[in-house]
Amino acid sequence: MEERRINPRNKTYLGAEIVFNGRYSTFDCLVRNRSLSGATLEMGETLGTPGAFELTLHREGTPRVCRVVWRSRTQLGVAPTDEKPGTIVPIEAARRMRQLSQERDILRRRLADMNEPA
């Protein structure tokens, strides 16, 4: 089989933690192989894992933001991103921020209407 990866992967067996949802949700996983351009994570079930998350290797301790490139039932292929840890906003929070912004704009218009001379 032809190797299509940019960087060769090194086999590993490292414990890691997937963190998302504002650091309220975590999954333990194993890093089965990794390179500069990505890694394969193994876990019990990938169904509840979002498309982007922070990954922390237990022995290194520094979180890295990753995005999912491919997934199977028990494995994820991930690639690192340039985002800083803590910048991923959960979808529920993004929706709430949008709703609050719209409500703020409505209130501003009402206030402007009330302040206009009759």
C-alpha cells in the first residue's frame, strides 16, 4: 500500500485526554501513532467527540487544539491547528451569544425610538 502521509508516523502508546465543551467534557484516549502533521487516537467510542477539541498528552501536559480528519467507530485521525487552547466555543454558547446579540440590538432600537422627539 502506498504511503500518502506528508510526514511518517511513529508508533506510540501514549495516554491522552480529549477536552471540549468549555473544559466540562473529557474523554480518555490512546495515541497510537503520531507525526508533525497528525495522529491516530483510539478510544471506546468516537460518536460523542466533536470535530475540534483540545488534546493533552498525559506525559507532556500541554494542550494542543486538533481537528478531526477522519473517524471510525473506535479511532480518530486528527491534525493539529493553529488555534490557541481555550478558543473553541461550544455550539450552545455560540448560539446563546448570537441570541443575546440580537436581543441587545432590539433593545437599542427601542431605546433610540423612545429618545426621539415627538
